[in-house]
Amino acid sequence: VADLVARRAEAGKNFGTVLVAEGLLAGLPEFRNLISELNALPMPSPAQEVLPQLTQWSRAFFESLPDFIQDELLLERQSNASLQLAQLETERLLAALVSEELQRRKSQDTFKGTFSSVCQFLGYQVRCSVPSNFDSDYAYALGATSVVLAAAGMSGYMAVA
């Protein structure tokens, strides 16, 4: 994502939108291992009680994460005792990591653009009711238009139907 932001900045496009899947973190092996270990522990628990029970690798990975994600990983679990992925602010984590990387590049004078993120979680709003036929058709048309724009390399455009 940082590479894409940097390329767009070079083209004078200091704007953009990134959509992040809610379950993205569970698809990453490092997070999957950490979540698996945390799911075996009683939650909610403070970090000082959890850290000694993690493997060395998971402990180091956990400690490398921003404080807000650490706190979210230690919240109360679902009724089946597994982590509630919707509680993890994946979009905020990615924004923080991209910002950190771009700051590093700026200090090395390899990035000249600007980066300011605005995160919005749509999970609950999107799941509030069954979509109407209009909603489904509209979303399909927007998605299809977005794919055509992306495939044509037309960034900076908005899909409208």
C-alpha cells in the first residue's frame, strides 16, 4: 500500500481510497498463529498475564503491534471463545503501518508526497438488513464498473451507476 501511495504521489495524486476486508488479518499467517494462541487463553486478560503464555515468536509479534491492536486482541471473545475479528481495527492498523513506512521514506528523502488517513468501518452499517433487489443490482453495477476502471489502469476515477 505504501508503494502505491508513493507512486500516486509521484504522479501528483495525493488522494485515494483503500477498501479493506474485515477478516484480512486472519488470512495472514503471522496473525493466524497469534490468534490461534490467544484463542486458547481465557479472555479478557491483561497483557502481562498473556505474554508469558505465548510462544517466543507470537510474543515478539504481539509486542511489535500498536497498543490499540494489542488491546483489541485481548478483549472478550465471542460465545464460541474465538476472537471477534470485527473488533480489530484492521483499517486503522494498515493506516498506521503505511504512515510509519512513508515517514521512514520521507526521512530518507525517498518520498515527497503527503499521507493522511481517514478510517471508516462499515461492517455493522452494511449488515443492518437484507439488501433489496435495487441494492444488490446497484452494488453489482458499481463493482463491475470498478473492475473495468481498475483493469484499464484508470486510478483516480469514481465508479458511478
